[in-house]
Amino acid sequence: MKFITNSDRKFIRFYVIVFFLSVLLLIVGFVVTTVGNIIPEVDFGDPGYDEYEYLMIMLSTSSVLFQNIGIVLFSVATFLGALTDESLSGEIRRALVIASGIGIVALVIFNRLILYFF
């Protein structure tokens, strides 16, 4: 078993931090979607300017943005982990590359669905 040097630990921490940041952004995107779905429709009295629709557009746009950035960071973090962490076995590194590819496919499918529904 190869021990990790201090210089390796800094980079390993970087891709682990990027991975946790991607998970955090995905969670924030799902929370924003949930909040957008539970806000009741309110009539503000001005028929020319619908603030509710503007709020819904802003929430859905920010939700999609957070989720897209989270998926991209997930793919980057798993790929960096596979390339840089020499202490992992070959099978785990191969699985990280496959997970990165699945993340890219998920990004493409997610964006196609968003375009289809909106």
C-alpha cells in the first residue's frame, strides 16, 4: 500500500472539496425547486405586472443553474479523482471514470428534459 504524501493530500482534498461542493449545489437546486412548488399563487392586485410569475421564473432558472453546475462539478471531481489519486486501486479508478461519464450523460439528459418541458 502506497502512503500519500503531503503534496498529494492537498490535491486529493481539492477534488474531494469539489465533490462535496457538487453535492451541496445539487441539494440546493432540489430545495429551490421544492420551495418554488410550495409557494402559493398570490394576486398582488396589479394586472399589468405579475410578480408571482416573475418569482417562479427566477426560482426555476436558479434551480436549473444550481443543478447543472452540481452535475458538472460532480463529473469533474470524479474524473480528477481517477486521474490523480494513485492510492486507489485500478478498479476504483475505472469506476470513477465511469461515474464521470454517467454524470455527463445525466447532464445531457437533464438539459434535454428541461428543454422539452419548458
